[in-house]
Amino acid sequence: MSTSTPRLLEGIRIIDLTSVVFGPYCTQTLADLGAEVIKIEAPPLGDIFRLAGTPAQTPLMGACHMTLNRGKRSALLDLKEENDQALLRAMLQTADVFIHNVREEAIGRLGFSYAEVKALNPDIIYVHCMGFGAGGPYSDLQAYDDVIQAASGVTTLETRVDGDPRPRYVPSTIADKIAGLHAAYATLAAIVHRLRTGAGQKVEVPMFEAFTGFLLEEHLYNGTFIPPTGAICYPRQVDPNRQPYKTADGYISIVPYSEQNVVTLFELLGVPELLQDPRFDNPIARLSNQSQVCMEVAKLTPSHSTAELLTLLNAARIPAMAVRDIADILDDPHLVAVDFFEQREHPTEGKYHAMRPPVRFSAVGDIEVRHAPMVGEHTEELRREFMGANEKI
């Protein structure tokens, strides 16, 4: 990328008082786009998610921090101390966005409620990452990813697939990350609004509502109508037969999404006679009996190798991919070819894998991603920058 080309969000200053995943994923996304993000951390350890993953060299530089907090500056501030409060107030006077995940009552006790921050900076965008929206019976409760997965109902989806009555978490911080993306687009929308009107505003991003809306895009299904026209949950997603298929040497995902895909798949697998079966002998039947299609395909794939099937299916334009263990993802040939993973050298942690932002913009070329900071690495630098230059403090 040319050094003369401004980054997409260059000139946008964000003061980030968030921790763990929800808020930091939002601000990581905005930092990747070129915003200046100043991460405020509490002593002595900073963001607790710095402890997620074994550090390569330095304590508090865990693996998850290396990704979630890349491209940010870090200030270690005790916001119960007047000097550190004064530094934060100085930062907020010049900021475009203040984002935090502190509960309403607690942020008010510290002196950084929306009204107090607006008094410092009338057109600031004040983003509150919260567990549950204001006004509801859960609004004062703490929220983490597992709690939101339980409350939203996502922990019961596997039960619908396999009949095991135990609720189970999706093995990913999926609610945090989905809410973080909602916070990122909400922040960008508020920036656009301010560019048009000159007015800042308070933006609330509740994780429960964000994730529940995400989940129910398809799973509200027949419950959309009043009265319901059938059961809740999109059947295709909870079909026990819609699973990766066993092959002679592994597993494969095959998605015969159209009825013509089904015709071609049965022919490729050597069973064109199934197209005479009443379940599959016309386009409507083939689309209506997708679960039975899966059952028949599952009987046939074990006699073929994964590579053989991929060759046939790719040539026929039927969506398919080999099932890969997540531990092997660094060697994926597509990700290698597009330089998704980059081996970088951190000033203190040595070599590490960095993931390139997945979105590309033709106007600015590849986005340069800066390293994650040491805890409090920029505290004194920021103190000189803001306290020395701001005459109001």
C-alpha cells in the first residue's frame, strides 16, 4: 500500500474502554480499517483476555490478545485516581468515539456517563457495549458469551439435530464476535450520521439482542407468522442427516443445493435409478426430500476417496469441500495463495502468525496491520501527548 494513500478511517480517534472479546473485536475491526484506537486498561494486569493463550516471550501477551488488540495503543489507567481520570478526560475531548463495556451505574460512578462525556465533547459518538438492552428485566445482569448462548436458545440446537437432551455451547465465542461486528457497523453508521449532521449520539449495542436477532434470521422460521404456520427452526439446519459424509479416507461436505444438483450427484455416484424413486422423480420432490437425499448420499460416499469425490464434484459445479481439522488450517492452499496468514516479527514476542483483514478495498490496496501492544506500553507517551497539549487540564 502506498504510504501517500490515507487509510480508510484515518483521522478517526477511538477511546476504547472495553475488554475480553465483544468490544475489542469491534475496535480491532476499526483499527484494521485505519482508525486510531487507544485502549484503556486497568492495572495491574490490563485486559483479562491478555491471559488467553500462552505468551511467546512476555507475560500478558497471550495469543488471543495478539489478534484482538492489534493496531492499538495501550494506556494503563486507574480510573479511581484523579490524575488518570484527567488523562482520560483529555483524550475524550479530542476523540471521535468513546466505546466501553462498563455497566451504566459503574461508568457513572467513575464520572464517564454519556451526559458527562458529552459535556466534554458535545459531538462525541458514545458506544455502550452491553449484555442486555436497557429497560428489560435482564438489563443489570452481567453477560458473557456462554450466558448469551444459553439465553438465546442456541445451546438447544444440537439437541434438535442428534436427540441428545443436553444443551451444548457452540465451541466458539460466537455471541461475543457477532455482537462485536454489530458494534463495528453501529459505530460506522454513527460516524456517517455525524458527517451528515454534525451531531454525535449515544449508541447502545446489547449482546443478547444482537445475537438473538442473528440466530433467528432463519430459525424463527414458521414462528414468524401470527399465529405460527408451523414449527420454529429452519429444518435444513437441524436435519440430523445433513452432516459431513464419510469417505474412504476421511469426510467431505457436499451441498446439492438445487434440484438439478441432486440429479447430477446421483448420476456421478452411479445411481441414476434413484431418479425413478417417487421421492426424487420430479423437481419438487427432490427439493422437498433433501433429508432423504442426504441419507442416500451417505450410503455411497464411503466407497470413494475424498480426492476422487472432489474432482468429480468440482468439475460438475456441485459445492463440496474436504473436512479439515482446524489444527491444519494454516496449511490451507487457498489461504496460503491469497496470503491470508502472514508471518510477522513482533518487537518483543518474536515471530507470529497474523491474519490479514479479509475485506479488500480497491482504493487503498492491502491494509497494513500493526502489532498488538504491551500492557500500558503507551501510557507515558499518551500522558505527554494529551496532558502537555491540552490547556483545559
